[in-house]
Amino acid sequence: MSLKKNSLGINKDPKDTTVVVAMSGGVDSSTVAGMMKKEGFNVIGITLKLYDDGKETAQSKQCCAGQDIMDAKRVANKLKIKHKILYYQNKFKEGVIDNFVDSYLKGETPVPCIQCNKTVKFNDLFNEAKKLNADTLVTGHYVKSVTDNNITNMYRAIDENRDQSYFLFNTTREQLNFLRFPLGGMLKSETREIAKNLELNVADKPDSQDICFVPNGDYVSVISKLKPDSFKKGNIKDKNGKVLGVHDGIINFTIGQRRGIKIAAEEPLYVVDINPELNEIIVGTRKDLIKRHISLRDINLLCEKKVFENEILVKIRSTGKLIKSKLILEKNDAKLELLEDEYGISPGQACVFYLKDKYGDKVLGGGWISKN
């Protein structure tokens, strides 16, 4: 007699199913650990120590720092589950922080959380879970996963304001089949209610908002500490090459930026291009920010290529809308035609592909926006 699938889509009794939960110390991952324990799974919590900011408090709005590790340990003790801490500060510095700085120096707008998920969190947690002979790796991300015939697909969360699928497009097929995301079908308010019912100390903990190594969103100060020689004055020009002013370093600017240009003009001026080779900022009007064609690099696919013979939906920033598009694949690169106007598209950002089906907005993969 075959066993009925448990809530994670695995053909095992929960007590015989080993679940590794990625515990960041926040309410989401802590709640997931509590949910898994309550259902009777054999739960092992793993927390990654990625960064030291020296200013950690109980009200920290960052993740993977000292206070969060203490919170994760308290939750694990409360739930009476095993808990491990992995110290990956050096890996994080090399794989995420250095990449972040180099990207800005190239005139790009990086998304370090995607890089972190790819190079540290999922990759190393995946390998650690396998070493522990776990049946699955569970996280507190707000994405929906649907498992059918042992194939797991990722979908946007039902709470679109919390959806984190944009940050997970670089997940591999092997990882995705091993991952589970229990919060994808829930609202944040429901998550906090479960945490309160489980009497977890993090039930009212504020959400992490800043990039962990960029306190208060001040990325310029981070770059100035790591690469102090990167602040070089250069020209601010219009689209026709006319010099309009001088800037104090291209890292102070991103595509679509309006504030901080400090040039008087009849129409508001925006950064429309950044030329790192010439150390120049190019400005123009809002209309100049419109793009319909984008080049993409380092494509990661979670579906068959034939899917792209038809129209798809894409998201080109984490808070952006889904845009109707056509994609032409070229080995590891792609050309994307947007079927709607979009503004302020910046190299270094991710472009994530979606397709609607009966379960919702399915993640097909994605790539990185490169200069045309």
C-alpha cells in the first residue's frame, strides 16, 4: 500500500521525512520551521552567518547578522528542533559584496539578493541539506510551489505585494525540485498570526528591508569604503554630446534617476545612460527613458524552449508590473521585445519570465539586462 503524499508533496509519513529549514531569524522562516514541526516532520534548522555590521539590535531591519542568528537559535530552542549555524562571511564577501561593487563601477544597477540566493543561500544550503540526507529544503520565501509528478514549479505568491519570485529566477531545476515554499499561498498577516499562536519570540519582529550590507540604503558609502578611488569627476552630457555639468562619480547615479543631477532645464532631466569607459552620465527627458528592446545575458531556464514561441510576461524590476513580451533565445543570451512601453530599464537588473496557467503566474526563468 503506497503512502499518501504529505503536505510537501513527498510520499512519506511526516515523521519519516527530514526537512531542512533555512532560518534567517525573521518571522517568515521561523514560522515555516514551526509549521513543519507542528505537522510532525523531522526538522533541522540552518542559519547562515553572512555579514557583520557591528550595529545589530533587536529591531534590526537587516538579515543574516548577529541578532538574527540569536533569534533563530531561540526559535529552534522553543520548537525543540536541531539547529546549525554556517559561517559564510568570506563566501558572501567574494560572491556578493565584491560583485555588487564591481557592477556599480560598470555603470550597472545590481540586485545583490539574487546573487546571494544563487551563490550562497540556495547553493550551499542545498549541498548541506543533501549531506544531512534531507528529503527537502524549505524556506520562508513568498513564492508558490506546485509539485506534480515529482517536478516542482515556482509561481508568484498570492500576495503580490510580498511576492519574491523575481529574486529566485536563477534557481536551478535540480534545486527547485528539492525546494518547498509553504508561505506562497498565505498573506503576511496570516504568517504573523501563526507565529503568535506558536508563541514565537519573533512574531512581531519588523521585516528586513535593507540589503544586509547596505544599512539605510546608502550603497555609496559602502562602495567608498571598499573602493575609495572610484569617485572620479566626469562630464554630464545630453544625448547630443553637449556638456551640461560635472558629476562626482558615476556610482552616484542609476538609470532613471532624477534627483541629484543638479542641472536646470526646461523639462525635468533623468539619467538615461551611464558610460563607465568615458566616465560620463547622459541625461534626457522622461520620454528618452522608454525602451521596447532589451538584450539579456546569462539566461537561466526552468522550462522548455518551445514555450517562448508564444507571447510571455516579464518583470524587469522587483516592484514592476508584468509586461507582455516576445523573447528570442540565442544560446545563453536573448533579445526581448516589450509589447508595452517601460521606463528606466537599467543594465545589471534582472528580467524574469512568466506565463499564466491554471495555478497562477509560473516562473519560466530569467536573465540579466545588458547594454544594447
